[in-house]
Amino acid sequence: MPGVQVVVLSVRSCVAELPIEDQIRLEGIVGQTRRVVRFDEFGFVWLSFLSDETRGDFCLYPYEVRVA
């Protein structure tokens, strides 16, 4: 549900093809809390890099987050 706070457990699904700088940035979010921005039609959870943002910067599988 959009607006729910989740803890990022993993970013494995979205870092494989990214430049190393982006991988490091995303891996730094693991363990942090983010607000769900939206779910897309494929079931991905969209989150923002910044904890107080409302735009979706990256998406994860639902199993890569847990409700805070």
C-alpha cells in the first residue's frame, strides 16, 4: 500500500547491470526505512533514494522489503 514504511532488506534485483557508483548508492539503503511510493502493474515496489521523497527512484521485489 502506498505510504507504508518498509525496511529495505535487499537491492540485489536491481543492481546487477548498474555502474558501480549506483550499486554502492543502492546498497547503502539496505537496512534503512523508506515509504512505499507505489506498486506498478508488475507488482514491483517503488521507493525513493531519500526517505522523505514521494517520487519513485527505483523498484524492488516485494520480498526485498518488510513492513517497518
